[in-house]
Amino acid sequence: MNWFDKSAFYHIYPLGFCGCPDENDFVSEPQHRILKVSEIIPHIIECGFNAVYFGPIFESSRHGYDTADYLVTDRRLGTQEDFQKVFGKLHENGIKIIIDGVFNHVGRDFWAFKDVRENGFSSRYKDWFHIREGGSPYGDPFFYEGWEGHYELVKLNLYNPEVKNYIKDCITKWKEIFGIDGLRLDVAYCLDENFLKELHGHCKWLSENFWLMGETLHGDYNRWMAPDKLDSVTNYECYKGLYSSFNDMNMFEIAHSLNRQFGKEQWCLYRGKNLYSFVDNHDVSRIATMLKVKEHLNPIYSLLFTMPGIPSVYYGSEYAIEGDKHQGDKTLRPEFELKSDIELTKHIAALAKFRTESDVLAAGGYAQLQLTNRQYAFMRELDGKRVITALNVDASGFTFNLNQGGKFRNIFTNETVDLSQPIVLDGYGSAVFAEE
């Protein structure tokens, strides 16, 4: 079993977390804001997380995904030495680190594209991009491809061996300098599959346990997640099913997705694979904003941490902070403020600690036990050991008949429960039972 199979991730978007200016002036002295992460390592540990996913950390013009230099940390965040200190402290505490690999596109301030802007078709870097005759929306005397029509994001030519070697060299240096344990590949659904294979070979050469996780939205995730490509991908199908099942009081939706992806039927798509699971992130509204009934926060996290997949919590959501995508990305990426634990924080901590210790949740199969519009129970099983999750999203209590013999422990109360007998869950309740 790999380290990432037993991980619970804490997702940090550094530029927002650290309260950085929106724009990079490229002349100011580096600040040391990223050191703030070191101050909350006790909080990360107390919440049960054993891995951190950092969004973009390298020099960029604005939001981090418009890279200016892959080998210089963003001056708004800090120096290379600052990051070495932070990552070193995380590693000392047994916390793995993955960072964003933004390889589909760069910003207009990327050093090689700046040369193209100055020298046009005479630039030695013109073939690093998809450039042809014409004009660009920014007034350049040539046309270039941007990511999905966003011309501030210049598409790299990943068919060019020089570009591919440059990217692989950068990853090698990141591994040597920062000791990263893996990469999250931005817009992996846009990346050439042959490039993914090359990247896989290079990263596994750096470290057999180097984790490659890709951002994907729709379609068959096996296209990108395969033994010679990515280890995992973002499970946006279940992301949608998670919040809408609660909001519509229709647990059949998420149950259908989980059965389709991980059930016992022959046609299931991802049985035995761990997709990256979440209820919010830096691109979507906070789950506390999305849920119509705020009492659903505890049960939705119970589902997230016990369904098949590698769970991730976006910084601040452990405090139920809100953020509406319709009000702009900045509202989703606020400066982090350490607060006193609330009931939800403690609930997530109990789940995360159990998840990182459980072989059953890391690699166990999935089977549905009981399902109505407002109630849902399922079982994870590995080598004869079972973990059972029961959710009651209704306001009223409900009696479950799970018909499972054996002794089970409720991980939230430590009570021993006989699941061969009916059990009652209060309204908006959830329970996770581990076989003893």
C-alpha cells in the first residue's frame, strides 16, 4: 500500500492563505509570508491530516496559474529558503507534501514567452508555444493559443522535446530542493497523454512513491488514471453528487455514482483505485455556502472521509467558513485565520485520524447496505474487516436495519454497537462503525 492511499489532505492555496497582494510587481523584495504555514502545523496535526497539497508556489503575475518562472518561488510568498524551512518542518512531523504542477500553460510574463513577445518569429523559443501568423487579443503581431480562450494563459507546446525536458528538469530540481512527495497536475484533462506517460516515467524514476494526481472534470477517468500515467484524479462526479444529494434530499444520486464507480458489478469503473475526493476547493463555492441545511455539514464530511477515495479538506472549511463563487475567486481564497475548534473541526479531526489509520478505508471494497431518499448506509470491507457508515439527512430520527453481525465501535463515541439489531440515528446524524 502506498503512502497516498492512507492520506487525508489539507489543501492550501498559498497566495490566498497568506494574504498576498493580487498583483506581482516583480521588483519588490521577497516577503516571508509562507512561514505562516509553520505556525499552524500543530493545527494540521490536531485535525488529523498527514498530507498537504499546496496550490501554486512559483513566481507568477497574479493568481499562481500564470507562471512567470518555474524555478523561482513567488516573491509575494517568500524565498526558496523560506519554503525549505516550511516543507522541512512538515516532513519532520510526518506530513507529506504535493505542489501544483502547472504545465499546460504559462503566463504572458513567463521568461520564454517574453522573448517571443520581443522577438516574434525570430525568437529561439517560438516553438515552445503554439504560434502562427496573425494577431493576439493583447496586440501581439502573432497569434498564440491560450487555455480555453484565456489569452493571459499561454498554452505550452508539449510536443516539443525541449519543452518536455525543461519541465522534467524543473521537477527534478523541485524534488532535490524541496523534497516534494508528488504533484497535482493542473488541468490534466488538457494534457497530451503521451506527455503524461513521459512525466510518469520521469517522476517514478525520481521516486517510486512519487504521487501524480491530475485535475479532471468529466468523462472516464481511466483515460488519465492508469499504471503508466496518473495515480489518481479529482473526482468531480462525486463532488457534484455530494452536495446535491444533501440539498435535494436525494441520496440516490451519490449512491448511484459510488455504485457506478466502485461497486461490485462487473462494469464498475474505478474499483480498487483511489480518486481524490473533496466537497470544496479553490475553484468552487465553499461547502458551508453550498449546503441549504447547515446541519448537513457533519454528515457530508462523514461521507467524504469514508467513501472510496483520498479525502481533502480546503483550508478554513474545517471552521465552516463561507465563500460564494459568484462573488469571484478572491472570496474563495481568503487569508487564513486560526480559530478555536468548533464541533465541525472536531468531527473532521476524528474522521481524518480514523481514515489515516484504517486499511479498510484505504483499500477496502464498497457495498451499499440501505438507501432511501434521506438515509444511506454502506460498507467498506477488506480481509474480513468492515467499516460501516450510516447517514440520516432528515430532520427526524430514523431506524436503520443493517443486519451486520459482529462487534462494532462507533468512532465518534467509542461505544460498542451490535449492528445485527436496529439502530437509531438522530436527525441530521451520522455514524461510522469500525469492526473490532
